[in-house]
Amino acid sequence: MGYKIGVVSQKGGVGKSTLARSTASTYAAAGWNVKIADLDINQSTSFSWLQRRLKSGITPVVNVECFGTLSQALRVADAYDLMIFDGAPHATKATVEIAKVSDLLVLPTGLSLDDMEPTVILANALADKHGIESGKICFALCRAGNSEKELEEAREYLSETPFHLLDGVMFEKTAFRRAHDSGLAAIETPYKGPREQADQLIQSIINRLQSEQ
């Protein structure tokens, strides 16, 4: 039985698919058989990213498949070393289902209160209302600007919750957008600075998954 990572959010545009693609690419590069289950059937951005990746002949191979329901994805999950659930960009019943079956649940968020407050509300609901272990819920800071003060305030805000705040931060960079446009993951951008930033955050996800086991 393989590992399962859920990447979910209360809203769109906070870096959910960015994290799913980079995490999958990192594990695939290490020889793992990985699949992203794209559960956002209205947009299917991760599947479109895969098509660009295949057309460009980029390796390692990262399997991506669209699923209408979580149960459909779970039917094939055990065929992979790691299944990453790329959830829809809003909290739904499926979000709770993803949380229940995942070994680690990653909630990406920007630095503004408009991003963080809904993220914390979702985390609290999953833990308090649905019984998800708080230890397997973690926040990832994504799409940050260049303000150190804003970053410090965001870390302080999230550290007051009972959930884990991942090390590292993924800044808003043209390099990441260009990488995705060409079928690369954020960790595969040719620009050293942004690549190292992405690597640090993804390594924190890997470390957290290992610690939860």
C-alpha cells in the first residue's frame, strides 16, 4: 500500500497544483511510481500540465489522471508508491474524504488574511468537526511577495494554530509560471534561486510525511 498526500484549499489561486506537481516530480525523480489524481474536473490544470510535459519529452515521468470522485482514484491508488490528491479549489465533501484517507494533508496559503483566514477555518473544521488528526494537517506558504515583514506576520499568525507550518516559502516568481507553461514543475525551473526556494518547501513536505509515519 502506497502513501497518500492530499493538497486541498478553501479557495483557488494559492498554489495547490504547484505543490502537487513539484512533490510528484521530486518523488518520481527518486524512482518512485507516482500519480497525481486531478480531482478538479472543471479545470483539470494538472492534466493539462502533463500534456505539455509529455509533448516536451520531459523526464521523469509523472502520471496524472483526472477523476470525477475520490473513490475512483482510490481504486488505483495501491498501484502507486505515492498518490497525490490535487483537490478542487474550494472546500467540499470531497475535501473531508481526501483528509480522511491521506497520510499527510497540505493546505497552501498566501500571506494575506484573505488567504490565511479561510485556510485556518478549513483546518479547524477538519480537525474539530471531522476528527482529522491535527498532526497530519500542515500549512505551506505559497505565492508570497518580497516583504519580510509580511512573511514574518504570516508565520506568527499560523504558528498560533495547532497545525504544523512547513519550513520554506514559495515566492511569486515568473520563473515558476514559465516552468509550468513548458511542462516543468517549480523545482525544475532553470533559475537557481527560485529552484532552491521550491526545493526547500517540497523537502519540508517530504520530511513531514516521514515524521508522520
